[in-house]
Amino acid sequence: MTTTVKLICTECAAEAGPLDWRCSVCGGPIDFAEPLRFRPEVVDDGDFSLWRYAAMLPVERRFTLGEGLTPLVAAPIDGMKVYAKLEYLNPTGSYKDRGAVTMMNHLLAHGVQAVVEDSSGNAGASVAAYSTASGIYARIFVPETAAAGKKALIARFGGELVEVPGPQHAKTEACVEAAKTTTYASHAWSPYFILGQTTVAWEVWEQMRWRVPDVILSPVGHGGLFLGFTRGFQALYEAGLIDRVPRMIAVQSAGCDPVVRAWETGAEVPPHVTPTPTVADGIIVETPVRGKEVMRAIRESNGAAIRVENDAILDAQTRLAWHGLMVEPTSAAAAAALPEVRRLLGDEVEIVMPLTGNGLKMLG
């Protein structure tokens, strides 16, 4: 469906244009003025992608690569009741495809012909793939030190690779400068990116036979997937289809943990942090764009935020592989937090854990 929606700043409520990537008044994040509404009667049971929910998404589907409706499989790790949502089986090997497809369809509807994006890997590969497939030219700004496999994937998907030396934030600064003259297709800032992520919660609800787990355990950088889960479950709750939103537990690396620090200190907004070396490169985010909403989601769901060390992440990655689940270290961060979840909540809680990125990208 073609829909005109109102976008507003989450900080000052100023109205934003369809191609704005942040508020022109105060610089805050932009979001939809009205929350999504879930209507079970319009779910297209014959569509085996996230577009089964097209009637509820304020964006017109102009193209798709078949993203979404990823498997939910039992993964009883260490005797706990864990279900893994295999987001790494999306077309480009990560959960980012859910957001890329809704964002790029939105940009297509507004005649965009070229975009820029900054990413350490997965988001860049996803935006490159979806841009090229839809006839949009993409320049992807990445750290010079990004994983070679991910950089190669961006280039193979047709994106122009712009390698930026220096710390992680240098690539973002370079991209923001480029965004002065080219549309910014930002996985961190675009509300249309989170829009696609919302569908993951609806899939879990359907796959669990119209119920929800006790806990969602997810790695968090900017928190797009985390907020997608939250917003999706909230829509189900508002529709009267579930009686609670699951406890939302955010997992971060000890090398970059602003959300965990805010959780521990009771802060409303995560502080800026200076990262130290971490194997979880996909969640190196010094200042989460929607950090205030992430903290609110944790607290309102009676959730938590957990930090994990590099050794625990790598050990969890190995254990997941022994279960037949080949993921990159960032994805394994969630599994590394399971001992702490057991300490906090016991053995009997039912957990859904998204596995966000394909480990095959890291081999070789």
C-alpha cells in the first residue's frame, strides 16, 4: 500500500520530511507519529516472508529478496529453555535485511537514486545488496580495520566501498559529511529500518503458536532489533493478543557497554563510551542513537542489561557451532550471557535468542 505517514522528532516533536534522517531543529531521532497497529485478520498466510504483514506496514512493497520468516529452533544450551531465531539466514546473512528492505522501499517510493551508509559490516552489506537490486547506487563507509570478509561482501553486492582510517566513529563522521549532498540510508537513524525489524516479534508470536516467551535475549549496539522486538510485542499487547511483553534483556561486550552502564547506574540515557578491543565488532556503538528508548524498553519490561567478556563470547560461539548454529562473535554475545540469565531468573524461563549474523562471513 502507498501510505503517507507523519514523522516527528522524538525529542522536540517537530515534524520531519520523508527523507530527513534526523530532526532539523534539535538533531534528535525521527520516528512515526503513530505506533504500529497489529491486525491478525490482515496477515497474508500465503506469503512466506516478512511481507505477510504488508497490510500493517506504512511502506509500499516495490521489491523483495525474500527476507524474514526465519526459522525458530530449539537450542537447549546448558539445559536452559532456549529457542534460537535464525536471523543469520536472511538473504545477505544478517538480521539487517529486515530493516534494509523496508527502508529501501521507502526511499524508492520517493525517487532516491543514490545513498550513503556507514557500517562495520552487516548493515553495509545489506544496504549495498538492497540498493543494487533496486537500482540505487550505494556508497558504504566502513572502518579500514573492518573484517575483510564483510568488506568483500559489500563490494560483491555492488556497493562502493569507502574505507576510513581511525576509530569507529570516524566512518560515521565521514558518512554524515557525505549525507549533506546524498540521501543517508542509515540503519541507526531511519525509522523505516526499525519498521522492518518489528516483524521479527510477530513471527515469534506466530511460530510459538500465538504466545510469547518469558525473555528476549539480544545483542545491542544501536538497538534496532531490540526495539523491533519491543515495538512488535507492544503492538500485539495493545491488540489484546498477548498479556505481557517479554522481559527484554540487552547484551553488550565489556569492550563497549553504554547500555549496561546506564542500567547499572539508573541513567535515563546511555553515556558515551570509548571502546576497548572486542571480538563483537557488530555492536561497537559508542552512543546509541535511540538509547533512551532502549533503556525504557528494558525497565518497562522488567528486563536487564548484561555485559560479557571476549573469552565468554568466543566460547559461546564454539558451543553454538556444536549445536549446528554457525554465527559470528557478535551473535554469540547473547549466548554468552546465558549463565547470568540463569543466575538472575533461574533455569525454567523460556528464552528466545536472535542469532543475528552468519559466521561463514568470518571463516577463511
